[in-house]
Amino acid sequence: MSQEQASKTGILYVVSTPIGNLDDMTPRATATLQNADLILAEDTRHSGGLLKKFGITTSAKAYHDHNEREFAPKIIERLEAGESIALISDAGTPLVSDPGYFLIKSAQQADIQVTPVPGSCALIAALSASGLASDRFTFNGFLPPKQNARQKRLQALKMDTATQIFYEAPHRLAACISDLKEVIGAERNACIARELTKMYETIRTDSLENLNKWLAQDPGQCRGEIVIIVEGNPAEQIDDGEDQRVLDILLEYLSPSQAVAATVKITGGKKNQLYKMAQEKQ
Ligand code: SAM
């Protein structure tokens, strides 16, 4: 969109707000909300506290999944008339497991400028501190609440080499970790990132086996807001071809355990995977 067009119509701002710690509110987010003609909030009562804390006096209207199809055309009209409107959610970045998709799509179709005002996002905060690979990751939102559907979804992700990220409700955390252990495998590493930026922030990265035990021993860890991150399928990440070649040569001269240990030293391959490969050769 050209500058000239943008000056005629208003701008739709997508504004991130803190996920717990109000010090994470950015000065740009505060100024954008204060200067907007209208704030669209997922829950006006919930956001009322935040707006008050930052002295933001702009009026706020509720915008959520249940009213967005009916409400969006009216918002587009106001934007076309030149008003600037800011979308926020209860916490973090709007549209990330939060409402707004229909509105942003409608605004783009109406050729209205959409501008993000970035800030907190629970999945990115969790990933950045998880100690798990962040070069490729998939955000899956919330898993299905019913066990059958959840296990099916996990089965479909099992071989994926990218890091997998989930949001989870506290009362389903233990069941979810147990299903992950069963379907993805007890030895796969994962991270539970809880209450990020808040007083009881806890970030624990361990095998799914150990995380499952930890939750059983300390049910207090199943409280608050939670992100689960699971490492990608490591079996797919190693260079099977080179590992296999080195292992095959060494197996001609050494016992399987000696050959595996030597291959780990030479190629840096994963011990468990190499054992499986050695067993398959016998
Ligand atoms: N839009 C938000 C964002 O940018 O992260 C997410 C909204 S979604 C409805 C809420 C879920 O995000 C929670 O159930 C939890 O899984 C995750 N979440 C939000 N705040 C969190 C926090 N402080 N610590 C850990 N997880 C959090």
C-alpha cells in the first residue's frame, strides 16, 4: 500500500501485550494503544487492568471468536473512514492461539494497512530458554483434550525432525506428558516452561521419562500457564549413510558395543540409534 493510500484509511495495529510481567509492556505498545481511536480486546474486563496501569484512556470493545464475523465488517468501515484501531488479546501476541485471523484477513482484502507492534509471545519465550533446537520448529497450538485424538495427533508428529511446540492447560499437563512419553518415546527430550515471566517461573528440560516422573512426584508443577516443547526426531537428524558405512566397517573387526562406541567417536552419531543399526546387522 502506498503512503498516500495509508494516509486516507486508518491503520489496524496488532499489538502484543505481556504474558505475565507487566514490565514487558513496550513503550511502542503503550503509545499505539493510547493514540488509537479504538482498542479491540478479547476481554475488555481482563485488559482493563493493563490499560489502567499504563494510563491508556482509549475506549475498548470486545472482539472475540464469537462475534468476529459479525463485528469485522463494522471495524473495516471505521478503518476505511480513517480511524486507527488496535487489536490486543488477553496476553501475548494476538492471533497466536487467540482471535483476530478473520479481522486481519478482512483488512488485507480491503487494502487496509496492518501493522504489528511486536512483544511477548509465550511460545517464543519458552523456546528461547528451552535448550532445544530452535533452527526449525512447528507450533501446534493446543492438542485435542481427548486422549484418543491427542495420541493420533502425536503419532502424526513422531517422525518430524523439527522441534514441536504445544500450549497446554494445567489440568491436562500430566496426561499430555504421559501420552508424549508413550507415543513419541521415553528417551526424547522435552521442556516444560511454566508461568513464564511470573513469580513461579519454572523451565525444566529433560527426557520425557524423567519429566513424567517429576510431575508424578511434584503435582504442584501442574499449575499455571504452560508451554511444552519436544525435540525433533533425532533418528532422522543424523547422517545415517555415514554412520552406517563406518559402523559396518568396524563391525567386521570389533564387537557390537566396541563398534558402536568407536562410531560415536568418529561420526558423532547417536549411541541408541547406532545400537539399533548394529542389532539390525546381526
Ligand atoms: N497469544 C498468547 C501468546 O502470544 O503466547 C497465547 C494465548 S493462549 C490462549 C494461552 C496459552 O499460552 C496458555 O494456556 C499457555 O499455554 C500459554 N501461555 C501464556 N502465557 C504463558 C506464560 N506466562 N507461561 C507459560 N505459558 C503461557
